[in-house]
Amino acid sequence: MDNLALIKQPIARELSDFITLFNASLSHDDGLLGSALSHIRQRGGKRMRPILILLTARNFGQVSEVTTHAAIALELLHTASLVHDDVVDESGERRGQSSLNATYDNKVAVLVGDYILSTALLNVSHTGNQKIVQILAKLGQTLASGEILQLSNIQNQEFSEDVYYQIIKNKTAALFEACCKIGAISAQADDEGVDAAAKFGQNIGLIFQIRDDIFDYYDSKEIGKPTGNDMAEGKLTLPVIYALNHSHLESMLTLARKVKAGTVNADEIAVLVEFTKEQGGIEYAERCMERIAAEARQFIDRYVSPDLRPSFSAYLDYVIQRRY
């Protein structure tokens, strides 16, 4: 049994119910809106975030209607943020599929993103749980602030790991943290369990984003972006930040500043990518993932029931080892 099958095994029925309801929430009779929502539904994905909500609820009690509505709301909020991000980044593709803004236009994409966000709010209202409503509302703020911090950091001439972690905590880790927190609350876990689950989710999210950033140093059709795409957008991620601070090579620092200024060309990006690999930036980022994973495994050992440990461990391993 592969990791994904092992992850899903304890919640197979609940995940099937989630997918049915989620797809229904991304449907509409109107021609243009219905067509745009259908385009998004076709993107599918592995549903790693709702899976984490369902698993966490199952660990602390049971998956209820509250859990399912919360999972739909969070996944819709995430989907809306991706639609809007593609507009901001002027992205033509997402995970190998044409982005909504490329298929239609920016106006349609922004309005469809707003519609999906409103649908998320409707679903979270069905939970009747004030704590979950607050978590989702706060998550929306955090995701937006992370994107703004990333934009403002482009003007920062320093290459700081601390700022990098602050950005990915807001942009990515906050999503996974909210998944675990919502899942635990929906199953009526005590405060200690909720806090421990939230920290586990944050660690999962940090690992997820570091792995995602490593992908940028290799060309992959499955990921749907070319090598150095982050640098082309003015972003410097953990591997190159380490390489720059480790070597202090002025020629590479100059290229990195050109990345931030948006004046770097493809050949210069290729040089910076190769430099990062030569300086051990990829290996350093992988060591950082393993350090964070060690803390995540402590949660599994202490808080996860024995029958669910294989699924939680498989989830962690999948996030570390994934190839796209």
C-alpha cells in the first residue's frame, strides 16, 4: 500500500462524502460562472488539507457534519486564495493546468474567487461553531498578510531566513495549522490537544512549503512551472538564502539583488540556481525539513491513537518525500 492509500484508509467514507459535497459547492447553473467553477473542479488535487482535518477529527473523536462543513469551508477559502494569487502573480498555469485568469480573464477570475470565498463563509456558518468561524476568518487575514509580506520583502536588501520563515508561516503553514485546529475542535478535543494539533499542522505546513521551494531548482512538467520561476517573480527561497549567507560571494549577492529588483534574466537565474546547488542549499533545506519533522513525530507518538499512527506517519512522510 502506498502512502496516499495508507493516509486515506481510516477516513475513506468521510473523504468520499467530503468530495461529493465540495464539488456540489463548486457548481452553478449560470453559464459563465458554472463554466469557470467547472474549470476549477477539474483541477482536483489530492485534497491533502481536508484529509488532515478529517484525520485529526477522527483521532480526537469522530468526523461529524461540523467537521465536514469546516473542511469544505477551509478548502474553498484556500481555492479562492489560489485564484486570486494567480491574478496577482499573472500566472498562466497552476499544477500543469491553465489558470482561471489565463482561460478567461482577470475580471472573471477575481469575481469567481469572490464567489468561492462567499461560499466558504456560507459553509462555515453551517458549523454553528464560533471558534471554527473565528479560525477561518483569521486564516483569511493571515494568508493575505503573508502575500503582502512577501511582496514587501522584495524591496528588502537583506537575505534573511527569519523573514523567509515568517512568510511561509503566514502563507502556507497557517493553512495546515488551521486544518488540525479545526479538526480537533470539531471533535471536541481539550485545549491541550487542540494546541498540540495546531503545532503539528504548522510543522507539516513548513515542511510542505520548503519542499515546494526545493522544486523550483529543478524543471518539472508535473509541477507546472519552469526552473527558477520563483526567482523570476522576485522571490528568494531557503536554499538560495542559505547559499548566499554561507558563501558571501559578491557576484552572487549582486545577482540576488537583481532578482529582488526584477531585472534578472534567464541566464543569470540559471547561474544562481547552479550556485545554490553547488553551495549545498538543497541539502540544507532538506536538513531543515528533517529537523521540523522530528518535532512533528513527537506529536504522533504522544497524541495520535495507535490505530491512526500509520496514517499520520504516512502523511508526514508523503509531505517530506513528495515529487510534485
